[in-house]
Amino acid sequence: MKIQIIGGSGAGKSTLAQYISEKEKIKWIDTDQYLWKDDTFTENHPIEKRLDMYQKDMESFSSYAVSGSIDSWYPQGFCSRELLVFLSLDETIRLKRLRDRERQRNRNKSWWFDENREYTNDFLEWCKTYYTAKSKSSAGTFAQHTYLMRISKSPVLKLDSSQPVEELYEEIRKEYKRLYP
């Protein structure tokens, strides 16, 4: 099983991929681990290091559930996947999840009130551009994800991630069995 899950920040990619990896007893690959040096999300790994980590994972694991994309720095990544899953989520719910997560992480980021009197920071403001960014090269945006789905050589499954993770997993499992009996 080789599954990649994409969608906006806060849509539940990591939660779902981790759940799948536990249920299927396969490797969970969180693409944030390639990009960021640690969980402060402030310093990137150089591209050479990212490629090295990616190559080691591809050599070491024949099955995986990936959360996220590496298309912006390695477009050929995960070309052997068997299913691409796109998670969508109502924007209000997605942004609430992100605000809650950011507050929980509390990484000494500068906070201010946005136009709706909601707490925000630079990351959250970037997340708000998910649907408004128009370039397919804008990493982590709907424009990029739409492009990835359009050019995908593997089948694409679109899911609403407001469902419980168990139900999402069951839909993926059914689709995977249908495709690969």
C-alpha cells in the first residue's frame, strides 16, 4: 500500500496518515520532517538533506502512508504511489483547527487580531491564502493540489475530512481494495 494524502494545512492529513499506518502496519511519512529541522518550524533542511532522507525512506519502505507533498522541491517524489487522497474541509472549521493548534503549540509567535477579531499570526495568515493563491507552484495551496491531482498517474480519491478518521480510513481501504483486488 502506497498512499499519499494532500490538502490544506489543518485538513487532517497527518492524523489520517498516522492512523492508516497504525492500522495497516506501514510506514507513516510526514513530509514536514523532510522540510523542517525541528518542530519549531523555523529552519528548513537544505534540499540535499531532504532528498537524502526521502531516498532513504523510498529504499527502506515498500509500503507507506504519506501526509503532505514534496512537489515544490522534488516534483518526482512519491511517483510510485498507488493512490492520491485529497482532503477538503470547510474553511471555518479548518481555520479554527489551525488557530487551536497554534495556540496549543504556543511557539512565541507574534499574535494579533485579524479583521474578524480572531487571533492570528503569520502562519495562519498564510493558511488563509489556501484557496486564493492562483499559481500551481505555490506550495501547500489548492492551486498546487489541483494541479497535482490533474497530473497524477495514480487514481485520486477526494474526501471531506469532517468525517471521523475511522470512516475516512474505511473509504480509503474500500477504494484501495477496489483498485487493487
